[in-house]
Amino acid sequence: MALDFNLTDEQRMLEDSVYKWAVAWLEPQMEHMYEVDEMPPTIFKETANLGINGIVFEEKYGGTEMGYVETLLAYETIARVSNALSMTVGASQTLCFDNFRRNATEEQKMAVLPKSCTGEWIGCLGITEPNAGSDAMSMKTTAVKKGDKWIVNGSKIFITNAPVAQIMLFYAKTAPEKGPHGISTFFCEIDKVKGKGWSCEKIKKWGMRTSPTGLVTFEDMELPEENLVGGLNKGVAVLTSGLCTERITLSGCTLGSQRSCLEMSLKYAKERVQFGKPIISFQTIQEKIANMYTGYLASKWMAYSAASFCDAQTSKSGGKGTDLDRMAAAALLYCGEMGTKIGLDAIQIHGGYGYCTEYGVTRHFLDQKLWEIGAGTSEIRRMIIARELMRDDFKSGR
């Protein structure tokens, strides 16, 4: 992708097809679905038809073998209609299944990934716990080997898609005495363990409605030994390998909302007449719209340059000591904070109408705040950026 953000013909076709679908199929449902806080039940079948479920997966698994730029573009385009459902798609396809793809055995991948591409299976990722959020390595969930089974106990909270998922990728302590070096990665087929040590309580949220979130509890849940992913006590490597692509691609969720907030505000300001003229003629409104435009454009540069850099790397893992870790954290930090600001300005421009739930701008504003919290808080992202800037081998200019 060029620095001027000109899309290739293939990328433009992807954007056009996703946007036409989002406007025609998704938008008519959104006001009702947001009110009742339900996910459209066939959304993953729909995204499968669009070819974006396995957008970076190899063809043998049912994927299209594109890159993280295209993933980001797809998520941004969905988010122009629904930030929340863009996150739901990303949580399944990038956080869960893409991380699984990069760490699982070939046998494991062949058993799971094709069903993720067809939309038959929805995924979720379990990291955060009630007492382990930003300090994820202090997790308390344990997995104890007994014969040829793993016995899992603990809980995970704020898990996107948990109430509707069929596959859960999660982390547990297998050698608690080793601290972070005693964490392992597992997956479970939820239908096989639901009611047998696995339970989920849906969490009510004031934003990101339609994107189901759950508190998952493990109580002596049994898993076959082959459900270990990435090797015993290698969970930190698996976890950190997915954070960069998570932060980069999910920047698309806030980008799509930023764009819609700008477009809706511009349209409204041209049509809304006060004191005998459209409010767009007032300099205070012009200032807000100008700031929204420049904020969106800067956010777009941050996110797409990080995605392009990621695609250019042989290893997409990132992690401590890499430029990719810094760029991913910076992209979501800037996009998240700018998204909240743009959402606030959009509500202010719409005035009282912006406070009414039937206006799409309200949904975008309510959803935006999560991106200063989820996928690592803004404070954690700043710590990552500063850590990487202090590296002895750091070179400025990227």
C-alpha cells in the first residue's frame, strides 16, 4: 500500500463488497439489535460468504491468503456500520483463530480452521481474569495434568464472543511456581465441556452492545492432553505473538467509527439550520469537523503503516524488543484516544439528537470508549512504546 493510501484493485473490491453488505444487510438491523443487545445470529455465515473469515489463512484451511492490511481494511469497513460487530468478527478470526493458526499443530489446525472459515464455528480468546487485567501474567487459572487429561480451574472475564462461541483459546498456569514461565495455552470445544465444568454468564455493557461478552468459569473442566497448543509452559510466547496483530487489526474498529462520525456530522451540519443558516457555516462547528478529519487521517496513517510493516515481516509475532510491538501499541493508542474524541465531537455537533438512541452516531460514540481499555489499556500501550524507545538498538524514523 502506498503512503497516500491508494488501494490496489483487489483491496478496493474487498472494501466495496464489505461496505455494500454492511449497508444492505447489517445497517437495517442495528437499531433493534443494539437495543436488545443481541448479535445477528448468522453474521459469521455472512462474513464467510464475503471471504473475510480466513482472510490471512492459507487456502488449504479455507482462507484467502491476504494480509493484515486487508484484515484491517475489512474491520474498518464493517465498523463504518457497527464498531461492536467489527470487534466481534475480529475477536473470533484474529484473536482466537489466527493466533491458533500460528501456534497449533497441523492436525489441530485442520480440525479447527476450516470450520472457522465457513462460519460454522465462532471463536473467543481468554486472557483477562477478575484479578488479572493489565497484569495478565498474574493469572490464577490452573491446568493440572492427571493421566491423559488436563483439569482446569479458574475464570476469565470480559471475553468477547464467549456466550456464543464454539471454540475457546485460553491461557492457564501449568507450573504456577515458575510464574510467567509456567503458563500454557489450551483450546476447548465449548459444546463438549458446557455444563461439564465450563459455564458462561453474559455481561451487560453500556457500549459495544450486539457484541456478546462473558464471564467464563472453569470448575474441574477436563480437556484431552492434545488440546495443549504451542508446547508446555510456552504460553507467554503464544500470548505475546498475537498481541501485535490484535492491536493493529482492531484499530480498524475505531477507524470505521471515526469515519462514520465524520460523515454523519458533516451531513447533519449541512442540513441543520439554526439562526437562519446551516450550522456548518459557524466557525465553531467547522473547527470540530476539521479536527475530526485530521484526527481520522492521522489515525489511518498510524494503523495502516503498522499493518503494512507487519505484512512485510517474515515473523509477525512482535513482542518485547521489536519495532512491531511499538508500532502496534502506538497505532491502537492513537486510534483509540482519537476515536473517543471524534465520537464526543460528533455527539456535540448533533446536539440533543446525538443523545437519542435511534441515531447511529450514538452507537458509534458508545462503542469508541472501549478502545482506550481493551487490547491493553492506553496506559499499558504507553509503557510498551516507552520501553521500546529506550532500547539500545532503537533507531528513530519508523
